[in-house]
Amino acid sequence: MGLFSRDIKTMDDLFVHMLRDIYYAEKQIVKALPKMIEKATNPQLKQGLEMHLRETEGHVKRVEQVFEMHGAEAKAVDCPAMDGIIKEANELASEVDDKQVLDAAIIAAAQAVEHYEITRYGTLMAWANELGRSDCAAVLKENLDEEKAADEKLTGIAEERVNMAAAE
Ligand SMILES: [Fe+2]
Ligand SMILES: [Fe+2]
């Protein structure tokens, strides 16, 4: 089902479609993160990504919870945007040799992932509220808060990396 498929008629349909999009994206992130963790050198970065992998497994569960609360089948639809972000990250990483430069590339890729998730959860929360499902919005907010925290943590690691590089 494409984004502009005529199967989407109501705000409710659109909400469920977007939920299936983020469901797919979260599952792809669970698969992609171990490779990024393996390639990362900075221990803080490795640890941060490991922690976020565990959080991401929780995100999948929370999205499943929202499907259930909303009475919709937990089904994933392809999210070409997330596939593209992950593909670009892997391609870029394969071209970088220097470990510190590779860490910078991994941070940038991880932040692109977080920003995608942040925009999706922001929209999903707004639509859940519009549909009178503040209960669903509250569950989605738990994911959103963890995505924002992960993004901020990555910014901190990136800044520290720049400072360390300047001091060398
Ligand atoms: Fe997530
Ligand atoms: Fe995330």
C-alpha cells in the first residue's frame, strides 16, 4: 500500500498506515543497530547505541501495544525512507577507513534515524489526539521521549569527539 494509495480514506486509516510505517522502521533499526555498534570505536558511542538498541526493542513492543489498543492488525508496511537512511549509512561506513572519522559517520547516521523517528512519533501523537485517542498518544510519547533523549546523547558524543580531535 503506497502512501497515496486509495486504500487510505480516513484519518483513522492514515493513522494506522503511519503506525505500520514506524513499526517497519523500528524493526529495521533493531536489525541495523548491531552492525553500527560493531563498527563504532568510541566506547561511549558503542554503549549509547547498545542502550538504544534495547530501547528500540521496547519501541517495537509499544507500537504493538498501540495497534492492539486501537484494534488494528500489527502489520508492517515498507518504509523506503528508513531503508534509504540505513542503506546510505552502510554505504558511507564502508567507505571510511579512519576509526574516528567512522565514528563521526556513525553518529551522523544514527542522528538521521532518530530525527526520522521523532518526526513520525510527533505526527502520530498529534493524529492520535485528533482521533480522540489520548491513551494511544501517551504510549507513543514514551517512544518519542526516548528518541529525543537518544538524539541529545548523540549530540553530546559528537561534541565531545570534536573537542577531543581539537585537543590532539
Ligand atoms: Fe525507536
Ligand atoms: Fe531511535
